[in-house]
Amino acid sequence: MLAAACPGVFSPLQGRHMGFSPGWLTRSLRATGLVCSLTLACGMASAAPLQSVTVAVLSMAADARYAPKQLERAYPDHPGGRVGDAVRMAAEDAALELQELGLALKLKDVPLADAQALPKVLAELKGARVQHFVADLPPAMLTALVKAAPAALGGAMVINVSSDRDALRNEACSAALLHTYPSRQMLTDALAQYLAARNWRKLLLLQGPLPDDQLQGAAMALSAKRYGLKILQTKPFKLSGDPRERDLFNTRLLTNEREHDVVAVMDSHGEFARSLPYATQWPRPVMGSNGLMAMAWHPQWERNGGPQISRRFYKLARRPMQSQDWAAWMAVKAIAAALVADPKADVTQQLKHLRAGEVVVDGNKGPGLTFRAWDGQLRQPILLGHRDGVVGLAPLDGVLHPTEVMDTLGTDQKESKCQLR
């Protein structure tokens, strides 16, 4: 039985045929039996069940961003698909380190039909002891989740991976809400830094009619003021089949004044911005929603291990990694890093560790990344580029800050309107 249980151990009969004495065999078997017992005990210990930490991925079942026609258009830096593949990749990355601590991440996909479904979903998640959320939700649904989840679940950590709304980091902030997706102000600050460095200081701003277009325009105006740029004119555009409004989508007419250095287009939908490069009246670069863009991730980022991340994601999802994918990948990595930093901490303590900057996460964009205490935003470099490549990285060289240069992107602590309770 011992020989069968422990491969490589001699039986007495085998030993005699090989010329070993019975006494030597007895001592050898006793020692080997002890080794075999320890080996079996270690095997039993390694097979012990891991403690699961469930991460729920919340999304809208009928999200317009993922409608087939919208995905087919493939506007620059718009979602290429749902974030589930990025979440799974991050869970795989963290599996070995968590296993050494007796932990394992369990992923749960939770599509929501509408806002009315949220109370029932939270009740079901409470039974499964879920307190960690990756939220790929519109701003209104994200706000509703953050208000309801901590009380309903006895504590919660919600990580926003797709909304750039600055209000979520300011007036509508929450102690339970973190952001791995950059704010709109971070993105426009990155663009403004680049324009200032190139001395392209005169902007023509083309403003769309949608609410998100207006928010983008307001952020661009603030960034221009911060970095000494001048918006010469703000002109509205509108995609319309009405012949009376044809002047509002005539790109040559909209860009006929020649004093500007750059055309900045604020188009959250993407259709008008797609038609603008090389269609302006004068030879001017386009930036904002097309042309030169600020992004959390670019599949052609070639430094800091970027190619390996992009290749792994493409192999898994069969499409390039976009900014929302990177943010979802980072959200799960942040949860795993908080668990590794203090495996016995509850979700409230994990949030404190993250917000205090005690947990550092590698985002493959250079420096280790931490969350801001005042608004829960992940500090991160912003990639500047176009559809085919990256041309710069913000914060740019020469931009200064009293404590942390990455806080030159977005709302700094003194400017924050977030009042955490």
C-alpha cells in the first residue's frame, strides 16, 4: 500500500532482490513513510477550499453604447464591446497571488433591465454576500446604485469603469464610489497641456447639441483657461436632414475663419467628429472627439508592457482593448490589490486603504497608480494619440504640481466640490 500510495518507494521483496538488508529496509520504509505522510498532508492542505470574494459586474441589458449598429461604426475610443472580457483577464492575473492567501475571486455578471430592477437585484446579491461592484452604468443608474448599495448590503465598494462625468467626482461623489475611468476634466486637461506645449493656443470650438457635448465643452473651456489657451469662437453643429439647418453641419462653413490653430470638436456621439479631419476650410489639426484624442488606453501603446496587455486582451476578446476595457481591468486589479494588502479587512477598511493611497496598482502606463482621497479618482497618465498611434503622454514634461504631478489632470483637492460623509 505504501509503495502504491508513494510512487518510487521500494517494497521489501523488491529490496531483497536488489541486495538490501531487512534492517536497512525497515529504517528506510519508516523514514519514507514519514515523508509520504507529510507529502499527503501537504497535498490535503493545498486542496483546501479557497474563500471566495464575489465581484459583481453591473451593466444595462439594453445599453445603447453596445447596440450592434453602434459597435459597427467603431468611433475612436468608443466601446468595442462589453467589459466582461477585461474583468476575466484581471481575475486571471490576480488568481495566483490571491490563492496563496486562501482567496479567490468569483465573477458574477448582473445585467439590469432598468432602475426599477435595482432593489430586487441588491436583495439577491445580499444573499450571496456581494459587496464589490464593477459598474459599467449610465450616470443616473450609477448614482442610484451608490445611494442604495451600502445600506442594502451592509457596505459596498463600487468602481466606475465607463462614465467620465465630473459631477460623479464632485457634487455627486460618495465614500463608496471609486473611478478607474478618467474624468472628462482629466481628458481635456491632457489635451490642453499638449496644445500649450506645442504652442497651438488659438482654438475654434465646435459644440454639439447633446448634454454630454455641453459637458465636454465646459470642461474644455476650463482646461483652456488653466493652460493659457484662447477659445476664439464656439460654434454649434448639428447633424440634421432638414435643409434649413444645413449650415450647422457644413464643415467648411463652420471652419471658415482662419485665425485658429486647432479645431476642437465636442461630439459625444461621434458621427459629426468622424467627418471633420481633412474636411476643414483651412489646413488645421482636429482634436477632441476625433483626430488628436485623450484616452485611458490605446491598443498601440508600446511602453511599460503595453503590447503584452493588448495582445492578451485581443487573444481573449478578439478585438482591441479600449479605454473602458482598461478601466474594468484596473477595477478588478484594485480590488485584488486591496485584498492582498489586508486579507482580513472588511470592505469599509479596504476603501480606506485605497483612498489613502496605501494600495498601489500597476496599470502598465508607467508609475504605480493610487486613488485620490478627496474624490476616489484613480490617478493615471493619459495617452494622447489618434486612431493609429500614441503621440504623447500627459502630464507632459515641465508641468509642475506642489505634491503630485498627476494631480494636474482633473479636479485637484483645493478645487473639489466633493464632501464625503
